[in-house]
Amino acid sequence: MTTKNKCAKPLGIYLLTVFAFMLLFVLCIKPMNASNTVFYIIYMIFSFSPAIASLITRAVTKEGFRDMKLHLKLSGNFKWYLLAFGLPLICFSAKFLLPVILSGHADWLGGFTAQNVLSNLFTLAAMSAVMSIGILGEELGWRGYMNRKMEPLLGRVGTCIVGGIVWGLWHLPMDIFGCDGAISDAFAMCGGRMIQLTLFGVFLMWMTKKTDSVFPAVIGHYMFNESQGALANLLYQGNIPENADLGVIADVFEFLPMFVVAAVFMVMLLSDKNRTSKTV
Amino acid sequence: MTGLVYKEWKQNRWFILSMIPCGFAPLLALLLLREQITSVNNIALRIGGLIAGFLAAGALQMLVLRGDDRKLWGYWITATPDGYKGFLRVKYEMIFGMIVLLMFSVQFVDMGYCAVAADMGKADAVQISGIALPLCFVQILLRAIDIPFVYRFGSKKGSFVKLICLIVLVIIMLTFLILNIEHSDNIIESCKKVINVQNSSLLLSVGLVVCLALYYLSYRITCRLYLKGVEQYDH
């Protein structure tokens, strides 16, 4: 059996299992709307579904539970952990702050005092070490399993694109629930997120390959989620007018920082691959 | 390294997994003292349960250090490719992982409780995870203090030496306070100046990061002291 055939079957089982969880979520939307407890239980199961799917696939295909990239690999890789912490923060700072500054509204950033910024930065640093464990439910599946099975089939570029689309699509049931069943709104929200996740997925894939551990990706993913909230919170503390509209510049910066990150890490992923094949 | 992780898992898996039931302590406190429940919030009872859970978890975390204070083990692990530093790193990572697991369990139970309470029409049930977070960092700090003592003096003698050190520290602080009793107002005023509403969040966040830094520092100190400790173990 070739490597491609070896990977195709587990990948198929994995994706089917993940989509079965998505279907479960969609089917349960009505009872979830009626009961907080049902919502909580289904939401928790769904949040961990990529990891559960990877465990189920490993059991079904009898490939075992070795090499799940669960070692921290801290020694020698601490700088990459710091990068996983800092890069999403820099990206979202550029996304939120640069349009405001470039359009001449720096006075809106009154909430960004040294004290507030440092306080948020330290809190995020502490929380990312202790609270990011929930993200393992996703990263164990996406980076720890799916990407590795996809790579021999689709190559690195294909894995980043298709993996990002799958990752983005997985959030669709939550968007449908969040939009109260307004499907067009849910698809619009899911589409925007899919682009962001596909671009950010390149960085997470590079990070996982570099450190041979899913934990830097866990930190990066946690910071992707939390830094947006922290920055938005600081923005709201400023004096932004209610009808504020930055126009095209805000739309440009919506994806530009993440696009730059994706381009840089895609080049690094491909150059790492070339270096490895030359060595072999 | 995988071998060391495997050894720790085989030896301590029940202690590691016991962090999950420790997170259920607030719920257990509500069940045991259900006659005293006055409102669905029961915040005092839940916080009491939470603290009890953290104390129990702390005791269980210390139990994973038992059995390693043996000369033969110390010499053997030093001779392996990972060395005693690898062994200590896995220990520190495991205890940190136990604290993270406890925190996850506490949050899981807390959010579940609030969801059930909301279904019962009691939307005013508040989450206590906000209190769990500082407790979690206090636990990290306490382990950062405990572990070097255990490896330097052995588990029994280590707790005794730690107790003596703490008593000495308290005596020094009390002496300092008594000697400066006439300046106590100034000390209180300067403390109030440092800790005020404006910079309390900054101080708290710095404190959290300092706890993490001290945990790492504790690992480095233990690495320095370990071989001296091995020489003095009883058997």
C-alpha cells in the first residue's frame, strides 16, 4: 500500500466523524434553543469533536495512539511558544489599530494606556498558560491528525487550503446557532472566518512541524481567539463615535495582516520542505 | 523523554485523574449541605467547596513526589540520557498539567451548574471560575515552593524544613513590623499608594506572570539542589 493510500482511508474516516458531529449539532439546534443544559452538553462535545474524531479514527484504523504530538518540547522551542503567543496579538493589533491610526483618528485609542495594555498583555500571557487546554480539543484533531494525513495526499499548499476550509466549515453549525437560523448571515460569517482561519492555519501548521508538538498551535489558537476580545475591549474604552466608519481602509486591513503572515509562513513551509528533500 | 512520561503516567495516573473529581467539589459541597441552601446562587457554599477542592488537589499533587527520594533511583536517573534534569522537567510539567486539568474541571462543572440553574429559571446564578483563576496561580506558587524542599531534603524531612523556614520568615516579618510600629502608618499609606483601584488589575496580572516565572525558577533551583539531596537521602 502506498503512503497516499495509507493516508486516504484514515483521513476519510476522520472527516466523516467530524462531519457527523457537525450534523449532530445542527440536528440539536431546536432542543439547544429550548434548554441551556442541552446547549452546554452539545457545545462541549462539539468543541472537542476534532480530538474525539482523531481518537476514534486511530482506534478504528488500528494505527494506535503513539505520536500524537502531545509532548511539550519546551527545551529549545521556547522562542516558538513566544512567537505563538505574540504573532496573533501583533496581527490583530495591526488589524484593529492601523486603520484607526492611518485614517487620522488616533484620538479614538484613549483606552490604550500603558497600564491597560500591560495589564491585558500579562493577563493574556498567564491565561494562555493555564486556560488554553480547551483548545487541545481542536488542535489535537486539526494539526495533530488531519494535516498530517492530508499532506501526503495534497502537498503542503493543498493541506493549508483544504485544511483551512474544513476548519472554517466546522464552525458553521455554531454560526447557524448564533444567527438564530438566519442561514445567509451564518454563511457570511462562516465565509469571513474561513478566510481568516485558512490564512492563520498556515502559521499553525508551520509551528506544529517546527516544534513537533501541538501545544504551540494550542497557544497560537488561544491567542487568536482571546486577543481579538482583549483589543476590542480596549477599543471600547476609547471615545469612538457611535456612527464611526473607516471605509475601505478597514476592509483592507481586515485580511491584510493575516495574509502577510500566511505568505511568510507558506514560503518557510516550502523552503523547509525543499531543504528536507535535498538532505534526503 | 517518552519513557519518563510513561513511567509517571503508570505510577501516578490515579493522582492525575483525581484532579477531575476535585473540580466537582463545589457541587459536592452543595449536595452535602443541601439543607442549608437558601438560594440557587449559594455563592459562599460553592466557594467553600472550591477552596476545599483546591486543598484536596494540592495534597494529591504532593503525593506524586513520593517515592522518588531514594538514593538508588537518584543515581540511576542521573546516569540515563535524559538525566535528572529530564526527570525533574517531566515532574514539573506533570504537576503543572495536573493544575491545568483541575482548572478545566472546575470551569466545566461551574459552567454546567450555571446552565442547569438557568434552566430552572434562576438566571442570577453567577460563575465562580473568576475566583478559581487566582487560586490556580496560588497553587502554582505553592508547588514552586514545595518541590525544591522535597527533592533537597526528601519528602518527610522536606515538609519539616519548609515549615521551619516559613515560621522563621513569619517571625522575621513580625519582628520587622514590631520594630517599625511607630512608622506603621507610613507603611500602610505607601501600601495603599501602590495597591489602588487604578493599578490593581495591572498588579494582579503581573502577579500571575510572576507565579509562572517562579515556577520555572523553582525548576532551575531544584536542578541545582537535586544531587546534593540525593547524597543525603536515607536509603
